[in-house]
Amino acid sequence: MRRTKTAVLAMSLSGLSAMAQAEPASQDFVPVSVKSTSAQSEAKGFIEGQSLSGSTRNWYARERATRAPMWKYYKSDGTQHDTHSRDNWVQGTILNYTSGFTEGTVGFSTEVAAYNAIALERGRAAVAGPNNRTLTHSDGDVIGQWSKMGLANVKARVSNTTLTAGRQSMDTPVLAYIGNRALPSSFEGVSIRSEEFDNLSFDIGTFDRLSTRTEQGTSKFVAEYGDRAFEADHVNIAGVSYQPLKSLKTSFYVSNVEDLWNQYYFGASHELGDSAVLSLTTGLNYYKTKDEGKSKLGDIDNDTYSLSFGLTHQAHNLTFSYQQVNGNEYFDYLHDTNAIFLANSLLSDFNGPNEKSMQIAYVLNMAQYGVPGLKFNLYNARGWGIDGTHYKSTGYDVRGLDDENHYEWGIGTTYAVQSGTLKDTTIRATYTAHRASKAQADGSLDELRIVTTIPFNFL
């Protein structure tokens, strides 16, 4: 279970409200046309275009298991003990330097970001490590402070096409950084992003290492839900994003996770109407996953999709989402990434074998009532029909799942400072409850999470 998605969910739901148009969404066709301007022709120079910025995030999470113990911790004598609770409190700081692009037909630039984490909660029993929230030694002893180079890359740009080599951040449906902890993950490799057209862009890349959210070094890619003893030496991706209508955005991506799987994604988002009266946002996400190469995780044949309908009236947004997994294994994605662009990926991913799930969510934007920057959200999601009894391979532990079910609800609020010295500072508080049948893997727990992020700029 990825107990990491609550803040991301809340932000995405809030985003639905922000996306609503102040006037009726145009249904006009957008022809494919070459951009009239070139980003490289406007390059200011290596020094002239440089920037130095960053952020500091105070990240606190309090979890309590409501049924059986869900975590373990080591005492100083080396004995391991079960616990019903887990508390993590970390201060994460990012300092990012980005140069400008040099002038000329081909421009060069560099990006370097230093990451630092300070553990504010250091008790072994409280942290219940090792886990991917607070960095600890193998015996669970907390590392009080640690740093690493989170990003380190060079870029070459021609016109509106940029090649990036080194440690970088990616955000695609098949490979995406995850940034909902004190520090985000990143990837090592080479990628190309081309935006030569007004409504059409391309991505291609190859990566061989992952820098996780709570790790000083790097590691190879592994599955989030499959047997992590099996690693992929390379992850290759390619994709296109296309906006055929002013109101319609689409994307198609493929990934090759060497000797684990090939994955294909199609997504579309359409807006209709006027949010001052009533607007409808429709979202479709579909993944096809098949085993590849040496098939280290065994046979995989998985079709998973989600369909959502969001209604917006002024300050109010109501969203209904349905999601279904067609396959005898989990719908899977890469560990410590956010490459699961599905509507019901919440505290639980609702991605069990053959699982069906439904969610209803509500967002209130208080800007309409004179308090810009303040939003509230709540949701309820239920999953049923989880069945792994027909699974024939060995890469996933699902055979004990027979008609399992679970449900989840959450409530949260976000405030973004609108002006002054702390402008764009965000404070986010969420409370989430998850309840599961006996064999459902995510368990029964409550979580309180409070996250404050303060951005800053030096150049």
C-alpha cells in the first residue's frame, strides 16, 4: 500500500475547481501549427538567465492502526516488536540553481538541486523504521540529518526542443516523480522534450537509476506491488500530448521496464459548459500492461481504467469516479514514482486484482466567499470484488485475495498565502480513514497529515 496519496488527491481535486473556465469552454478545433516563437532565440545567456530558488517543507504524519498492528520497530537490544502507531516528522529543504541557456542556435544550461532532510521525530518506536518516510539505519535507528544531490543535469536546446542528461525530474503517466513527502524522487538518464507545435508535444527518455524520496544514494527500478527482488536495468519511455480542441486534451505514452513489463497509457480530459452556471469535466485514464523480455514477475496481462465526471458550479465541485482493474494481478507501476494517473489512487490505490471501485468527492473554493487561497475537500471511496484466486504466476502475492473489499474517506483543507513575504506558502491538513476486510493488503488505519511548504527565491 502506498500511504502517500492523500495530499496529492486533495491538490488534484482542488485543481478541478481551478481548471473550470470563467466562460463557456470553447469546443473549437485547434489545427496543428508550428510555434511562431523559439524559446532558444529568446535565451538570455548562461549567467543572465540564472535563478536560485527553493523551498522548505515541514512534513508530519501520524498513523494509527485500528485493528491488528501494522508496523514493527527495533528496541536497542535488537528485538523487534509490533506496534499500532507510526509517527514521522521531517523538515525537507530544496535549494535549486538553474542557469540560463547560452545564446546561439544550440543553447546549453545546467540545473543542480541540493536536498536536505532533518528528522524532527527520532524515536525508534515512534518512527517504526525502516520505512520510506524517515531515513533510518537497518536497525531502525534514525539518521538525524542527511543531504544529497537531488537534481544534477545538463541541458541542450534547439528551438523549442530540449535534451536533458543526468539526474532529473519527470512527470508522465508511465514515469513520474512523487513529491508528497518531505523531499521528492528523481531519475538518472537522458530525455528529450519537444514543443515545436502549439498544441502537440513529444517526450522520449531512457533511465537506469532512481533516487528515492528517503535515500541518500540511488537504486535500480523495481515494481511497487510485485516482488522487489526483481530489478529492471533500464526504463524507456515515449509519449505524445495533443490538444485537438480547446476543450479537449489527450495523451498517449508507452514504457518499457526491461524484463518486467511493457505499459501503454491513453488519457483524455474534456471540459464543457460555464462554471458560473454549470460545467462538466470528464476524465478518462487507461493502462494496458503486459510482461516483457525475461518476464521476471511472471505473466502479466492487465487492463485498468478510470472514468470521472466533475461538475462545477461557482465555488463548488462534485466529482464521481469509477475505476476497474481487469487482470489477476495488481495494476502495478514503478516503486517510489507517481506513475498511476488513475482517479481512485488515494491513500489506497484501489488497484487489487479484478477490483472495482467508486469514489465521490467534493471541493469548496472559498475564493468565491471572499477568502482566496482557502479550499476544503472531502471524499469517500469504496472498492470491491478483489479476486486473486485465478492468478497463475509467482511475481505477486494475491492468491489469498478472494472477494475482498475496503473503503476510505478523507477530509482536508488547504490555504495558500496570497501576498506578502510568505506569498505562495501552503498549509495543508488532511485526515484519512481506511477500513479493509481481513485479507485486503492495505489494512485498517487512520492518518493525520499536516504539511507546510514555504518557497523562496534568491535570484
